[in-house]
Amino acid sequence: MRKLRMGYTTGACAAAASKAALIRLMGDTGPLDQVALRFATGVRHQLPIAFARSLVDGAEAAVVKDAGDDPDVTHGALVVAKVQWTQEQSIVFRAGDGVGTVTRPGLAMAPGEPAINPGPRRMIRSALRELTDRPVQVTISIPGGGVLAEKTFNPRLGIVNGLSVLGTTGRVRPFSCKALRYALVCALDVARACRVRAPVLVPGNIGWQAARQLFDTTPEQVIEAGNAWGFLLERLERYGFEQMLLLGHPGKLAKLADGQWDTHSARSASAVDTVMRLAEKIVTGEPPVSATTEGIFSALARNERRRLADVLSAAIASTVQAKLGGCPPISVVLVDLKGEPLGKYGDLQAWLKI
């Protein structure tokens, strides 16, 4: 099988474009075909620049989004950054053409904010601070992003007028079905070879980071399922694991409670309905209305948030346990977007930090 090519997140493209634009703003008129960007891993990557030019009121630059072999809706889109000196504060973010604005609570950014997520904001700040300590206003645009956003969940989430600028690591990993399944089998084989008895199954990066922060795990112990939970769970019996921990955000894991084993947003129902059904039974009074599971949990009082998360964790464990034929024992921990625990079910002793 040909190894699939990785790409760059929209956030990484925005950070590279911002850095290139700032180079122009600071007066450098020399050739600028690429810029070096430090990713969260500490590795520096060279991203190609489509153009970089000075303006009357600032400077702008652009990067063509390369998603690698991932079927990303933004692949080939132009990510443009305009930078200007400002007196407002250290670094100010603005949504330009094709970048959405948040209108509802419960997302990573507050209502009224540009839909530029925390990860990309950190990358942009880091890139700009390599060049200057002066206050800068950054406006990110994605021409045509308003049309592309209609193919995403943004309209349902209350993100209006465009796309979200996303990314936690800077890299886009291709999620070809065959490639993902091959990678999952490899991960299971490595876990068995390393004598892992109690793996931690996570949907993605939020769960992966939470596993490192909250529990005592080894790299081969944490297995990223992506959206292919059915494929993964159906292969577990042959590995003889003694216990399993499911760890991640309820936006993904709640779908398992309804027996949705492919959790891709295009092939599964929203987890919001599942969480709301439980909330109606548990929460005192009317449960909060939100377009996201994060919004539902964040709007609850602390004790009710924990109760709802504990019940949801138990429901997830029960459904997964039934699919596995009752063995091995399943534990579940749900975390919010920051990786902070929301609730749990089952015995966690096997993974607790010493």
C-alpha cells in the first residue's frame, strides 16, 4: 500500500501566512517563497508562500492549503493573513472573508469571536513573536470559505459566514479507510508485542493528550481509533486484553452509547441528541439547549455536570461491553475540550499515576 501523504492544517497555513505578512510589514522586500514554522512538537516545517505583499494599511500573505491525501473540504483553498500594527492589545484576531464568527456558547471560542481555534491562535502568536513584540492585528481570510462552510457542521453549530480555522498539531493525517484500518491493526499488534494488558482507546488528539496528563500510560498503550470504532472493537477479542479504558470528549464517545460505531460526522448522528436525552432525565429543571455537547456540559452546575457525565460514561461502557460479548471490563472517562475530566465509569486503578 502506498504511504499516504500528510498535509498541513488550516491553522498552520494561517500561521505561516501571518508570519510572511509580518515580514513584509517590517520592511523586508526580498524574495519570500517559504517560511519556517515551529509546530507544537518542536519540529520546524517549511511552508510555501503563494504571495506576500505590502499594503497601504499593512501587509498580507497567503498559503495554499495542502491537506495531503486527506479528503479535506479546504484542500486547495487560499488561506490569507493580513497584519497591521495596532494599539489595542498584544495580538488581536479578526475574521476576514470566508472565516466564520462564533454566535453560540459551548465552542472553543466565545460568541462574537472569530472562529479561529485556540491551537491555531497559539501557532500564529508563536510565529509572530519570533519577529516582534509589538502589538499586531491579524485578519485571517479564506476566499470562498462561505460556500465551503455549507459542507461542514459550522451552520449547525452557530458559526456564521465561513469556515473555522482548526488544528491542534499543525499536521493533517490522512484518514483513508484502508489506511486507518491498517494503522489500527498495527497499533494493536504493537500493543500486544509490548505486553500491554490494559489499553486506552481514544478518538483523537484530545483523548491522547488527556491520557498523558491524567494517567500513567506508555505510548504503545494509547490507541487512536479515529472514527473506526466498529472495526477496532471487532478485532479486540484476539488480543486478550484484560481491561480497556475509553477516554475522550463526549462529542465523539457519546455516539457509542447509541451503537454508532462509525463516528464520522458525515456518517453518524450528532451526539447532542444522546446527551440531551440523558440530561432530561438527570438534570433538575430544563436542561440547557446547545448545538454542542461541550455547550450542554459547560452550562450545567458542577454537580449536575458530573452526574450527567457519569451516567453517560456508564451508558457508553454498557453498549461497548455488549458489543464485545461482556469481556473484557470497560472503563470510561469523559473530558472537555481542555482535557479536564467531566465524569467516569468503572475501575481506573490500572491507569492511575503512581
